[in-house]
Amino acid sequence: MSDHGQQRTPVLLLEKVAKLYEGCPPVQVLHDIDLTVSQGELIAVVGPSGSGKSTLLSLVGTLDRPTSGRIHLEGHDLTGLSDRQVAALRARRIGFVFQQFFLLPGLTTVENVAAGLLYTGVAAGQRRERAESALRDVGLAHRLGHRPDQLSGGEKQRVAIARALVGRPGLLLADEPTGALDAVSGKGVIDLLLELNAQGTTVVVITHDRDLAASLPRRIGLHDGRIAFDMSDSDVHAAGNVEQGSPS
Ligand SMILES: Nc1ncnc2c1ncn2[C@@H]1O[C@H](COP(=O)(O)OP(=O)(O)O)[C@@H](O)[C@H]1O
Ligand SMILES: [Mg+2]
């Protein structure tokens, strides 16, 4: 077994989480998910289409609530929090990146990124400055006044990453962030996620890219709404299958 997160409060702790979508017929999308994510981890979530990856990400990202089970985010049991309290926690602690970017078409890049600071308590006057700084960090200082339709796919995703980061969240959740990008732009986006992780951000990324998944230190596989595998390089080290690197 792995020893993720025993030393300090985990970023995420899921206990017997299940999700049922009501409907005709109802769909049991997730069953019995137990999961611990520690601060600073970098995790790939893989699995066939329809296996529940996006649903899992929306639950841990507090965009939706489980039908049963408990989710703790940085020690807060979400079950006991009101929607308003959950929204406040989300705004301050979680950044999202999606395959489809979800930029607001009428706004410039800097306005789109500044929108990521709404509900975080950052004063209006500081939002623009912070947004410009986040855009510099993703290499888009020269595109501050562009609108989404004037940007390439890779640039749009970098704007979306800047928006996700501008509030300095501890947890970044990305749902197939390179799914709509060509290989070169995709690599740029992944490099950016790796850099953020190196700076301390916990990153969970859903991906269909096998090479990318294989390159990340922990891989979680979903199948039919259950965790089919959860593999860490540290587990491999502990099992003595890798010659170099010390057991953690
Ligand atoms: N809002 C919803 N209502 C009903 N069923 C849904 C809803 N969202 C997703 N599903 C179903 O849940 C299953 C898992 O979906 P999803 O989490 O998007 O999978 P993945 O991201 O792994 O492709 C699919 O069968 C999908 O049709
Ligand atoms: Mg999905």
C-alpha cells in the first residue's frame, strides 16, 4: 500500500465517495472511491471514456457533491459546509483548466484572467495587476489586450491556466488540458503544469496521453466508476523494482 499523506493534512481525502445521476435509468457513475492526495503531488488520472474521470474531478473540485461518502479538502469536511462556504473555499484554493478553455469571448485576456479573482477577496484595483503578472508567468505578456478569437489554441489554454493560477490555488485540476491542442502547444501546456507543480502546487490532470501519464509520479486508473489502479513511483521503489531513487 502507498503511504500518501500520512505526515500532514492531505489536500484531498475521499472516503467511500459515490455519485449517482438521477434519471431514467439512473446512472451510478462512481462507486466507493477512497483516495488521499498529499500536498505537492502530481497525479495523472486515466481511464476509458465514460469511466467517471470528469465526474470525479468535478466532485473533488467542489463543482458538484457526491451522492454519498465524504470529501475533505485541506482538512475541511465539505459535507458540513454550505454551498456558499464551499464556493468560497473553491475560489481561494482550487484552479481549473478544461479541454474547451471556457474563456469569455467578449473579454480581453487580462480581463478573462482577472475574472479568476472574483470572489477571492482581492480588491478590484489589484485584480488587473495580478492578472498581468499571471499572464507574464505563462509567457503571454504580449497578448494582454487580445480577445480569445485572436489567440491560437495553445495561447487560449495558457490564458486559462493563468486564470486558474491567478488566485494562487494550492490545487490545480486539469481535465484533458491538451485534448484540443496540437502536439507542440500541448507540450507547452504540460511543461507549464510541471513547472507549477515544481513550485509546490498540487496538480491532478486527466489525460488520454499515455506517454504523459507514464511520465508522472502517480497514476490513478478509473474503470466503470471504480479505482482500477493507483500506482506511485514510490510504491515501485518500495517494492524494490527500480534501481535508483530512494524509497519515500
Ligand atoms: N449530468 C449527468 N447526468 C447523467 N449522466 C451523466 C452526467 N454526467 C456524466 N454522466 C455519465 O456518467 C458517466 C461518466 O461520465 P464522465 O465522468 O464524464 O466520464 P469520463 O470523463 O471518464 O469520460 C458517463 O456514462 C456519462 O454519460
Ligand atoms: Mg471526461
